[in-house]
Amino acid sequence: MIEQDVYCADIASQINAAIGLLKSVNHKLLEHHLKCCGPRFLGSQDQVEVDQFVKELIRTRDITKKS
């Protein structure tokens, strides 16, 4: 788009739309992960496994949080 001399604000708008879609898909993936994998890991008797899952969720949430 830059090489085609498209107006900068239009390019920024397209970038923001793509970012919004990616965040939305990532949020849905996290929700699915919680529903399908959460019970198995959070119900584990292995505390290390539980702790790893919780850290993973925190890390993932930091990536997906909305500005």
C-alpha cells in the first residue's frame, strides 16, 4: 500500500482492523483453551502442572488484554 502511495491514514486504518481481528481470534482461542484444557490442568494433582497452566494463562492474558 505504501508503494502504491495509498493515504497513510487509510493504511493505519487497515492495520488497526487487522490487529482488532487478530485480538478477537486470540481471545476466542483463549476461551476455548480454558474450557477444554482448563479442567484437566487445574484439576491435576501435580502442583507443578497446575502452576504452569496458571502462568501460561497469565502470560496469554497479558498478550490478549484490550487496550
